[in-house]
Amino acid sequence: MKRSESRESLFLLLFEASFSENPDPQKIISLSAENMGHETDEYCEKAFADILENIDGIDNEIKPFLVARKLDRLSRTALTALRIAVYEINNSVDVPAAVAINEAVELVKKYDVDNAAASYINGVLGSYVRSRE
């Protein structure tokens, strides 16, 4: 499985988990595979569990860069893409920040109904990366 395919599977799992108060990673992975035919790989499953375990910390890193919006006002699609990108920027040495940003933007373009969401996500992540330099 290519990394972009793995990332998209991760996106779908995280999006599904966003509807649950206390998501169980293994249960969501199993149900997603069984009911929707979603495939995962080791990277996807590890990142999924890590993001769910550290979701509050990831959200706290995102909050200062949201211009004129609050976390709870973002679409689930945009928030899911942001979480994946921030996770990858912080934890994946083999994923350059520019790639993480681009992949997040592409996921938002594909799944979000708000046409402006992709450029907003790009701006938030660009500011986030610049703050880390």
C-alpha cells in the first residue's frame, strides 16, 4: 500500500472515530474492514492508535493557528486532515512537512464540501510549520 493510500485509510478511520466519545481503535479498524472493505497497513494502524491516544495534545497544537475559527467550528473533514498532518509533521521523519501539508490539502479537497476549506487548511498548516522553524 502506498503511503498516500495508507494516509487516506487513516483519514477515513479517524473521521469515523470522530463520531464516538471513546473510540476503540481495533474495533473501528475491524468494523471498517468488515463493513466498508477498507484496507489498512502497519503505518495506518499505528498512526490511528497514536492520534487517538494523543488527540487532545494534537488539538492543542492546532488551536493557536486557527484564524477566526475555533476547533469545534471546523468541519470534521478539515479537523481530521489537520490532525493527521500535525501528527506526521511531529512524528514521521520520513514525511517532509510540505508533503504532510499537501496530502492534508488533497484529502480536504476530495472529502470536504467547503471549497475554501483546502486553502484554509493550507494556511493553518503553513503557519504551524513556520512557527516550528
